[in-house]
Amino acid sequence: MSADSSISTWHPVAPSAELRAGANIVAGFAEGRELALWRSADGTAQAWENRCPHRSVRFTLGQVVENRLVCAYHGWQYAAGNGQCTHIPAHPDMPPPRNVCAKMFSAVEAAGMVWVYLAAAEPPPPPRDDAVPQDWSFCRTLTVRANAADVRDALAARDFTANTPSPALLGALDRIDTAALVLDARPRLAFIHLWTPAARGTDKMKALHTAARGLRGEIEARQSTV
Ligand code: FES
């Protein structure tokens, strides 16, 4: 997949459940971009570049206050939906310049994930809720110190196949049916989001956790030999 084609797709960055409305900020990655994910008080998922426009401090150090994200350094506040700076504490009576805006990316939620689109062009149709089998349970997100292409190759070697038009790969790990979404986080770092028909807490789910760790070990071991 070329850099251009990969940047113009929806990236499965984080499970939706990690974002609490009007509460926390989650660090995310996609294609080498560092993201600040958060959910405004009205429940809308936000995906922003993880840099304050003022002095580039990471937004993930800040806090969410209702529908605003507040930078940790000088307390500048930015509005959900358009990223516009709405308040500068050092100049409380001065309207913030209109050109001071956080960089935002398109974000949608489907199949229990927050998906982010990085390109400036009009996004393609967003993923659907059946991007992974709808009655399957989310197992875990696995962090792998390898390129996403190497992760996809490792899954293909285990006979995982595409579930077009969904980006999910379907197969089995240690004979446990598995759906995998692979995120290209940055060079030599990929995330694998995993689902299975088994319910949480069951032996099969625990076995998938073990199998996933084994998969990661194999992929990372191969990295150290190339
Ligand atoms: S660096 Fe964010 S407000 Fe100054």
C-alpha cells in the first residue's frame, strides 16, 4: 500500500469505550501523526493533532472541560467541532484571534472504534458497524514494535483473509476465530485490535489473549533478525 493510498483511508485508532464524554484525553497515532482523542460533553468524538497551536505543548497533557479542550501550559481553550481558540486566560477581555485553531481530523465511530481520516481531501464513506462481525466481543488492542505491513504479512501467513469492503482481516489464532484491524501507528509501531465470538472472561477469550501475545513475540523476534 502506498503512502498516499494509506493516508486516504479511515484508520481504526482507539476503542470508543476509552473516550468518556467531557472527561479524558487519549493519545493516539496514525501514519506517524500524534493525535489527541477526546469526546466533548455532547458525546462527539474529536481527533486533533496533539499539539497546541500556541507553543506546541501536547494536548494530551491538558484537560477537557465540557465542550472545550484546555491546554496545560497557558490555559488556552479550544472548542470542539471547529478547534477555534475561545479563551486566552492572560487576556480574558480580548477575543482570541480567529486564525488560532487546533488542527482537526475527521473522526467517526463504527464497530466500537474511533476511526480517523488524516487527508485534507473529502473522506471516503466511513466504516460501518459491521466492519467486524457485530455479535463478536472486543478482546484487546495489541501493541507491536513492527511495521503494519509486517503485521499484515504475519496474519496472512496464518491464513487471515480480507473481509472486503471492511479493512478487518478474518482468521484464527490458535484455532480461535479472530477478527483483526491493523493500525499503522508510525514506523516500527503497529496496533492490532482483536475480536472473537467468545464472551469476555471465558477460557476462549483468555486463550486469545495468550495467542495474541505469542503472535506479537513472533513478529518482534523476526524484526530483530532483519
Ligand atoms: S502552549 Fe498551549 S496555551 Fe500555550
